[in-house]
Amino acid sequence: MQKIPIINNINRREFLLKSGAGILSCMILPSYLKKVAPSDRIRVAHIGVGAMGNNHMQWFSKLPEAEVVALCDVDENHLNESLKSLSSLQPGNKVKGYHDFRHILDRKDIDIITCATPDHWHAQIAILAFQAGKDVYGEKPLSYDMREGQMMLENMTRYNRIFQLGTQIHAGENYHRIVEIIQAGSIGRIHTIHLWKNEFSPGLGHPESRKPPKELDWDMWLGVAPEVDYIPERCHFSFRYFLDYSGGVFADFWCHIADIAFWATGLKGLKSVTARGENTDGIADAPKWLDADFEFDGLNLHWTTKPPGVPGAKERNIGAFFEGEDGTLICDYETCEININGESFADIPDIPVTLSRSPGHQQNFLDAVKSRQQPESNLAYVRRMTLPMHLAIISWRLKRKLAWDDTEEKFIGDEEANALLFRKYRQKWNLI
């Protein structure tokens, strides 16, 4: 095979500009230069304005089509700080702050909401927004458990709404190009995929419970989750290390890198999952680390905490390694290396550009809201991509291999495992 020269980032851009897709992209007016009539602007409300919620606020406030009109958070400090920040991003605009997101859903003048609450609130807020006639840009992971994802899709379809998961990396050039390379058959049929994230969940010690701060509505923060005493470590950023609200580093990062595996290969026909891991040494009860093996139709997928023993993995803190019959491909968010017959390439220019490039993840969502066509990280796709994550956590909790019926979406012959596909909501906050 003739060696193809490595394409660096500058040459890659030159290659795109010479292609039909590259020429077309140059004809598209950048969003920040667009003039949008006030009557055509999309009115946005942000629910949950901690760290990621503030990213939402900044992203959407810079899009000409979007006008941020409301913010919501159960923490008064978060809300006031975000209102202050927004006043500098959108000078002169009137923005109202809310403690209870239901007041936002009651407003007929709000078109879309973004949701960056803790994971255990994602599904219920999205479902209620769909029912209120609003489109949703929701943060990852999609939902707290498998059944919630089903209910989200059922309601989105019933109420004819639009949904985009906040997998911002999905919009990048690197993931698009990797999909083109793999789907062109450059490394042959894929039979094995390795995914990893080299990070461990902390134990967070053994702190004592205390009275919640007056600026935080702890009961509403808990929402559908079990009622427990307030401990600062259970709240805000570190909520992700508790099974009542999330699933640790594993749940936090699964869709970041599983996205490229599902997009490139169209993984389907899940048959089984086997997970193993370790508890933390503190109050946090999500796994300190979790490794899992998944069997799909004609393909095995492996998730590990430490990088697997494959070429190039130890240099990447997060990554995907595709093993094909004719070669391999390793990647992370921004890099890609193809190996065929012992020769390495960063790109294969002979493979044409076939995928439309994203105008930006948030812009893609706004375009979908206007066209009423689902965006790239649409709910039907991301629900299927998220599902194995939920099943792996169940396998870890039960400490056994689980057989899966991918058509019926339930475990085979294991009612204890099936009971964990949905957590019964705390009645006070069961709003759907």
C-alpha cells in the first residue's frame, strides 16, 4: 500500500477548502454576522445556572437568533450571580430570575429551555417542557435511568418537540472526519472497540450532615431523589459521585467518547453487559472505578478506567480505539491516528467529505427549532447511545453478568435487574 502523508491541522483545512464541502462552507454566513429581526428571535430560558448552566447562558447569548429572557436555580446565590453576568452579556435586556422552573414552563413567550441541573432532574424537566410546548437543549447524561429515556422520547414524539443533547464535541471536525473514515471501510469491518476515561471518583471523606444554607432549597434540589439530610458534598458539582443522583466518573464521561463509537459504527443488537469495579473509601457511593464489557451483534465493546494496552492509548486521558479487519484507528476529542499495514496516518484525503459540518452545536439546535427537523445529537440517537451506561451501572451494583433483550429493552430472566431500570420517584416531586 502506498504511504499517504500525514495531514496536519493546517493541511486538513486546506484540503477541506479544496473540496466541494469546503467551498460550500465558505459560502455560509457566520452566525455572528447575521442580522435577525426581533420578531424572528428565539426566546430562551436556562434552568440550572451553575458552572455548565453559565456556559449555556454564554453560548446562547452570543447567537443572533437567541434572546435569553429567564434564568432559574434553586440556589439563590447561583441565580443572582448568573443574572449579574447575563446583564453584561445582553445589556439592556429584561431578564427575570426564578426559583421554581415551573414558572418558566408557564410562560407562553418562552420558546426553548436549556437544562443543566443535576442528572436526576434532567428527564422530568425535559418531559414537562415538551408538554408545555417547549423545545429542549439538555445536558448530559440524558437521564438518570433507562426508563426515563424512554419516557422522554415518548413525550417528545407525542408533543412534536425538538431535543438536542449537549454533546458539544459531536459538532467538531474531528468526530465528523472519523465517522467518514470508518464508514468508508478504510480499516475494514470493525469487530472490537475500546473506550476509556483515566479518572477515578473520589470518596469525599465522612462529613457530618448539617442544616442547609438559607439560599438553597434543599428539598427541591433533591426533587425525585430520596429524602436525606443535607451534606455539602452531596450537592452542586460533587453530586455526580452519589448513586442517588448520578453514576460517578463513568456516567459523567460515557457519552463524551461513546458518542463516536455509536456514530461511526451504528452499534446495535446489545446482548449482554458485564461490569466490575470498586467502591470508594468515603461517603460517595458511585463506583470509584467501573470497567465493563458489552456484547453487540458482531462487535464487542470494552470500557476501562485505565487506558487499555493498545498502541497510543496511554498518551490519551480519554479515547476510543477501533479494531478493524484491515487496520486500527485511535482517537480522542481532537486527534486521530489510523494504522494500516504498520503505517500511520492522521487522515486519508482520498476519502471524500460526505457529512455536513455543524454550524456549532447550539446553532444546530436553533436551526432544528426553526426547521422542525431533529438536530445531530437528537433524542432517538442519544437515548440508544446512553442506554448501555445505565445497564453497566446495574451490572456493577448486582455484581453479575446480565443478558439483555434489545427489542423488548429489558433484562432476560432477571427481575431484580429489571427493577433497577426505573427508580420510583419521591411522591412529592413526581410531577409527570
